[in-house]
Amino acid sequence: MRPETEAAIQAVSAALPVLKARPGASDSQPKARLDFVTGTDLAVEAVVIESLRRRFPEYGFLAEESGVSGSRQSFWVIDPICGTGNFAAGLPLFNVNVALVQDDQVVLGVLLDGTSGDVYVAERGQGASLNGEPIAVTDRGGIINFDFGHRPASGQVGTIIRAMEQVMTRRLWQARVLASSLTFGYLASGHLAGHLVDDIEPWDSNAGALIAEEAGATISDFAGRPWRWDSRQLVCGSTTKIHAQLLALVSGEPRPPGKRPGENRSGVRYQPRPVSGE
């Protein structure tokens, strides 16, 4: 195991008691329409960053709440609470994401289930694990998760709505909307057949997408191109067949207007490299 992976596991483990204590959970501040941050988000992010910085002071950060700092060659991508709405409402579907990007590639991902304490881990080319045990996708899953990402803030939800309608009216699979990137872990461990998500940030997806891919999932953007750390839309299938079926539901969709590549909901740029073909 890479020392960076050990450091990421230690960082999310240090965050778990903070999540359980819920400091400032009821103290929320708006960030954008239908989006907010709680005191717990800020407390968890501070713990994770401090833990990682102690081990690797030369690495940079791209964190949801505190933004961009330090190196762009090697940087941590952090979501202190993915599923803040669920967390604030007392729903047990939220998680902590830590990924490491080096030379423009996600090389490791760690995802902590904030309720159970389960830890999903992956290193590129080394497979995926759950609490230290290897995991893999399965072709027996019958559920697809749909995630609107940040589209509800703009009302531009047509792509996911139309894909859901096709899945349900054609009775292809069961459909769920779980609103947390914990669903990548569910896909990786064989509980889901697929995951379709629109308008996401790197901290939402980097850790989970690598974990799912290393567990055997096929993942692309909505144009069918290999996913990258700065991809904003993802099609994830437990098999190549399921991936192709899901991709067919969205590949012909016009892209709704939204943020420019590399721009978050506050208009802050994190300067991704351009994607070939865009």
C-alpha cells in the first residue's frame, strides 16, 4: 500500500469521531441555490487537511469548502461530507471522500461511510477493497442509481429525468435516487448495477469513481470518453453491457448550459487541463 493511501485512510478515520459528534450540524450557511454548508463540513475538512498536510506538506489541495491551494502536480481532492443535505436531515447516506491526483490522473481513492464507518479503498491498478477485503462488481444487480448532481439548483434536470423515464417505462431496472457518492461504493461492492450522475465536482466523484473502476466497473463521461478527474458527468456500469445501455440513454442528449469546465458553483476556477474533443 502506498504511504499516501495509508495517510488518506488515517485522515478519514480521524474525521469519523467529528461526524459522530456533529459539531455545528444545525448551523448551516447558504453557498448557492439549494446548497449549503454546515459547521460539521468545515470541522471535518479541517481535520482531514491537517492530517494529510502533516504527512505530505508538499502536496496541494482541492477541497470543497476551502478551495484550491498548493501544488497542481500532486494534490488531494476532498469532500468533507458528500450528502450534506442527507447528513443535516439525519438521513444515514453521507460520506467523506479523499482522492489523490498526480500528473492529471486519479491514483488513489478512499471513501468513508459516515454512518457505518466502512472504508472503501482503491489504488490505480491494484483493485479495490472494503475494510481491507477485496470487492468486485457483479452482473446480478438490478438497481440503477440516478444522481442529479447540482442540476436542481438551475432546474436543468431533463437529461436525468428522461433517462429515468426510459429505465422505468421500459422496465429495464429498478431506479433509486440516493444523493450521495456512497453509491460508488455500493456499485463497487456489488449492490448496484449502475450509476448515472450529471453536473458533479471532482470532490464528488474522484475517490468513488476510482474505487468502482478498480472493482471492475466500466466508467465514461456522457460522450463515451474515459473519465477524468475533472469529468462533470459519469456513466457507470457494473458490466460493459450495462454501461452501453446507460450510455445510450444519455449520449444523444444536448448538454444543458451550465458552468464552464473547471468552474465550481461559486464561479471559482480550479484550472483543469482541457479534455480532448471538447
